[in-house]
Amino acid sequence: MSTRKEMKKKARASLKKHYLIFVIICVMATFMGSQKNGIFWSMEPNQSSDADVVQTGTTSVSRGFNSVWNSILEGNLAESKEESKENLNEIKKNDTNRYLGHSRGVLAQVVNSFTSGTILVTIASAVSSIVKSPDVATVILVFLSMLFVGSIWAFILNVYSAVSARFFLEGRIYDTIPIRRFVFFLSIRKWFRAAWTLLYENILLTLWSFTIVGAVIKTYSYFLVPYIVAENPDMPAKTAVTLSRKMMNGHKWECFKLDLSFIGWRLLDVLPLGIVGHFYVNPYYEATMAEYYYQLRRLAKDRNIPGAELLNDRYLYEKPSEEVMEKAYGDVLALTNKPDADNGKRMGLRDILSNVFGIVLNYGEKNQIYEETVARNAKTDALKNILRGREYPFRLYPMARPEKEKDEAGLRYLRSYSVSSLIMMFFLLSFVGWLWEVSLHLITDGEFVNRGVLHGPWLPIYGTGGILILIVLNKFRSDPLKEFIATVVLCGCVEYFTSWYLEITHNGMKWWDYSGYFLNLNGRICAEGLCVFGLGGLAIVYLIAPLADDLLRKAKPRHLAAACAALLLIFSADQVYSSKNPNVGKGITDYQARAVSYEKNLVILAEAGKR
């Protein structure tokens, strides 16, 4: 077995390779209360009692919530209603930050309903109206709250310790760890099994904690359970706990000394905000404990400890041979070795448009061959880290049920679009955007409002944004995360510039205003809207545009060209007419009046609260 110094050296090498992802994992674990710091170092430095209290004007959010909760528990439902209303009015009255507004928008409504305690009152009132008894309603609310919190802890927070262990174990020998490992247990359909095993362990630890030394000894006895679950979540809960106990037999004092060896680093963690702990000590400790588990696992295998045979994830600790990889990933290797067609390489202006922006003048055999080549290359690129032995080969996981990766036709979002197809999709997206905003107005205000500066059933900002996503962000399509981030940035720029341009060209008129929305910028863009645009952009790139393009490719080119010409003619006429007679009216350009009315209502509510 390796010495403590050797294990720490290997842990530092692992941390160096995966520093960023390891830090993120540990910060999330600390946030969720899943961080393993060793039994004697699990307490964070003392914080001020007010550190977790968010102040909103003169009202403390946490105090307001707690006050409502206490009133409900005391059976004063009427009083709790009044308190929640006062909290909500106070929050809105103190919403003076134009950038960090929290009085409007879906996100703000959700946050405010919790911070003011309104959500508690709503639930309590609903339950009370059903059972016809405030006391019974209180009991039910408490039970539901405990059930909700317990479920979150058991199925998310508790399982995260095993998720974290999986990252650190893979990081020992592999150079890259895909972000999808966060849903590892979901991908093998063992999330609930893992949750039950970890819950069983915690129940035993809770029972042992009532004894004098049980809390210490059994903590070390069951120390390896998260790592065992990370390797084989299908193992019965009792077997996993028993195996951990047997593997730790004779090693508990050793593990204690390994914990104690971090005392110097833990003392440095008293610095403000726990900077040393978050950015070095915690990931260093976790990487060391992953190495320690590997050492004990190897000993258990050598000694034939009962249950050790179930630790069968071989390639979590050694890289597969070329023969094994060829057998598991032969289809991918075949694509890698397949020579590119001559038409796969593009030269000239037209080919540059296709390569960079994904635009073609027409669909032909050359374009089809090129798209197949791009799809094949994208498939091999997605698995190149596995083929090179830099990433864990998921197909070789004992319980993996990997569906065969999509064939070349399955990656058809990596395609080029014709000019005619892009024009038709511009009008499709413009109409969908118009329909979306009209529907929202119809639901919230109960009346039809023709949204937009134009008179026709289209909002060009949606069509423009969608087409820009397809052509400007063409190179990001193979990476959904990069595509999402780039879409948010692009749509934010388009929306901000459009708002600014319309305002200066129409005498200060505003067609939208996000003032009061969370994280808004001058009322022109906001975080909530950009998030929706980002998700919508992903839907356009990976679903809507490919499906629409498949349908458009079935149409005869001359018919498609005639439809494009007709729509462009009508749209141009609308543009000319609307430049002199813009679409204005209720719900479109009267935001200034609405804002004044909103502020007056807040003042009235505040005065009523004082009385």
C-alpha cells in the first residue's frame, strides 16, 4: 500500500490536471452540505449570525419569511396573510436598483413569493380550505415541508457525495472528465438505488451517534460507502455498508491520521470567505481520499474480502487495451479510418460561405456528401478523447446500457441551409415570436394586442435572431454549452441594439421595457429574457431548423423561390408603411404611463401599510 506522502503526491497531480472542475465540484458540495472535510474538520469557520441574511431596504428577507412561518405554526393564518402582504409590499417598495430589479418578471415573482412567505400562506390556505381546520392544516403543512426537505436531501444532496466521488475517481488516471458525469446515475438508471444506499448509511450513522464512541468509529467504518456507490450503485445497501466496514477494518486509525495530516491546511481556512479551503484544501483533500479508496480497494481484492468482487468497474482504475477499445468502439474507429470524399473539402467563395456560415445557394450531391463528411467528423470528434484513452470509456462500464450513438444522419443539425430555406425560416420564426408575445398578452391582460412596430403578424427581431444564430454561430453547433452561451450573448446584443434603435428613431417610444426585472440593463434586456432566448436558440439549432429544412427540401425549388419572393414583397411593403405609421397603442408604447401608475400604486400600498 502506498504511503501517505505518495498518495498526496498522486492527489496533487490529479488536482493539477482537473483543477477547475474539482474546485467547482467542491464549491457545490460545500453549498449543498455534502463536502467531506474529515470528521474533525467538517465545521466551517464561524460566520457572523447575520451573514446569511439578505437585507432588502429596512426589511430582512429571512426574518420576514420566518415571521410568516411562525404565525402559521401558531395557527394565526389571518395574521400570516397580513405579514406576507406587508413583506411583499416592502420588497417592491425598496426595488430601486435599475439593474438588480426584483419587482417584475417570472423569476422575480417566484423569488418574492418565497422571500415574503406568500407561498407558505397560499399552501396553508389551500390545505385549510380542504380540511376545514387551521390546526390540521398546520400539521399537514409541517409534514409536507418535512417531506419536501427530506426528499431534496435524500435524492439530491445526499447522492451528490457519490457523484463527487465518481469525478475524483475518474480524475485519477483520465485526463478529461465530461460534464455529463453529473447525471451518471441517471444515465445508468440507478439514481434511486444510490439514494437508498446512502440513506441507509445515514440512518445507521444516526443511530450509532446516540452511543459514546459510535459517532466517531462508525463514521470511519462507513467512510468508503460513497466511493463504493460511485463504482457500483447497484450493490445492495446492506452489502455496501458491510463492505465498507470490512475494508476499513484495521485502517480506521490510519484514516484518522490521514485526516489529521490536513490540520495545517485547515488552520489556513480561517481566512475570509474560506478562500484557501474552497480553492485548494477541499479539492486536495477529496483527491487524496479518492486515492486512499483505491489503495483499500486493491487490498480488498487481494485479500478476497466478501463483496469485493462486486467492485467490478475495472476501467475506472486502468486504461483499456487497444484490442478492448476496438471491440467496444469499432464503429467509431471505422468512421475515423474512413477517407474523406474529395467533395468534403471546400474551396472558393461559395465553399467559404458554407464552411463558415453554413449557407449554400442550392442543394446538390456535392452538398450532401459534404454534410455526411461533417457529420462523420463530428461524431469522431465527440468521442476522440475516449479513443485516445483520455476519457473514461463509458461503453465498458459493467452496467452501461449505452444506446448506440446516433449515426451520421442523426447529426443532421450540422448542415448547410440554402438561401431560400433561410428566408422561409426567417418568416416562420418571426411569426412564432409574434404568436408567442400575443399569447402572453392575451393570457396576462385578457385582450388581443398586435405586438411589434409592424402591422403584419411577424416580429422581425425573432426571425433575425434565429437566422443569426444559425449562420453566425454555425461553428458552435457541435458543443451545446458553447452554443447556449454564444446565443445568449448574440441575442442580448440584438435585443439591446434593436431597443435603442427603435427608441431613437421613434421619438423615445418603447416597445418593451424590462425595468424591475431581475438583472436588467437599462430596461432593454434582462437575464430572464436572455435565458429564454438561449433555450429557444438551442431549440432552433437542434430541432426546429433541421425539421423545417427537411420539409422545405421536399418542395420544388421554383415553388420555394416564388413563396420567398411573395413574402419579401409583403414584408417590404409593411416596412415602408410602418416607417411612417408605426404600430403603436395600448400594451406597446405606453410603458411610461404604466410605470408612473405602478409607482403610485406602490406609494398607496405603503401608506396603507403604515396606517
